[in-house]
Amino acid sequence: KQEVTQIPAALSVPEGENLVLNCSFTDSAIYNLQWFRQDPGKGLTSLLLIQSSQREQTSGRLNASLDKSSGRSTLYIAASQPGDSATYLCALPYGGATNKLIFGTGTLLAVQP
Amino acid sequence: GAVVSQHPSRVICKSGTSVKIECRSLDFQATTMFWYRQFPKQSLMLMATSNEGSKATYEQGVEKDKFLINHASLTLSTLTVTSAHPEDSSFYICSAIGLAGDYEQYFGPGTRLTVT
């Protein structure tokens, strides 16, 4: 059974700092991995999707990497801003299907001005 | 593009009543929609998969008679919480996948249900 864990559960950093969020999964046979952002009381915003054949994806100040063999993905945020404060979730397909998602436990990020 | 809406955004109902939540794909047709539930400070848990024109597939532990799902068109799925109880209070989020087979899911803004 696929299990997805995110460390740390919460993180507080000063503005401008670079940071890394971690996502670990137990079953390396994945189709893709997706990172989302969730603001309090809101839905999800998709940040990056990495296909299983890719090692990383970049969008602006965000860079996500994927290492299937070790069951890990990282989300790197450069030059963090207070507006980056949110919960970050990783998710990946499970159960043999390519579109049913299992979500990680989430990392609550607070960027202090 | 790829916008998903939910209505209502917030609903309060009395215990024992039923409440319907709508999920719409605004600018694309969705063959498949998903319904998730999120309790405070927890991650999203998949409740069911909704396919247009067929019965929904429920995850283990989710009561299909309590959470009725209808996917009558390629742009609308509804979740009805029947005989709601306070423990059903949660944040319900839907997502949709387009016809092109793009496996990326597009999420709605969520519905906060409070049962008093």
C-alpha cells in the first residue's frame, strides 16, 4: 500500500531564504508526482507535475525533483516571500490507476516578513 | 483554462437534513471527477470517483448511501450528503480530469460543510 509522508510538518523561515520541502513515498512504481499549494480554507493550486520519466520540473522560483529509486521528491523554493505562506501537498496516483491520487501529509510553510 | 467551480462555498445545515454540493468544470468537459474530504489539519482523502453516465466508485469505508454522487453531464457532478450528522462536518473538494486524457487533476475551491 502506497504511503506518502512529508517532512517537515511545519516550517517557518525568514523572507528571502531558500528552502526545501520533502515528500517520501513507499512504492516507487509511480506514473507521476504532483505538488500543490493550499491556502487556508481554500482549494488546491497545482504547482508542478513531474512525469515518472522526468527528474525535475521548474516553474519560476519553484523547482521540483523526483528520484523514484529512493522514493523521494523535493520542492525547492528560492528567495521565499510572505506570499508563499501556505500548506504544500505532494500527491501521486495509486491503486494501479493513473488518476486516483493519494496525498501526502502536507507541510505548513510560514514565511516571516 | 481548466477551471473547476464548486457551489456552495459554505453551507450550514441541521443534523438529519441533506445537502447537495455541485462541482462544475467551466471551460472543459470532464469524463471523470473526484470527490475528496479534508478534516481540519489533515490531508485530503479520496471519497469516490465519479464517471459521467455511470455509477460512482467509492473508496473503502465511504458509505455510498450516505454520500450520493451523480455525474449527469460532462461538466457537472453533485455530491449529496444525506441525513447529515455533525461528524460529516468537513471541507469537501472536487477535482476533474479532461477528455484529452491529461492525467493532471484540476481542483475546485472546496465547500465547507458545517452540520449543527
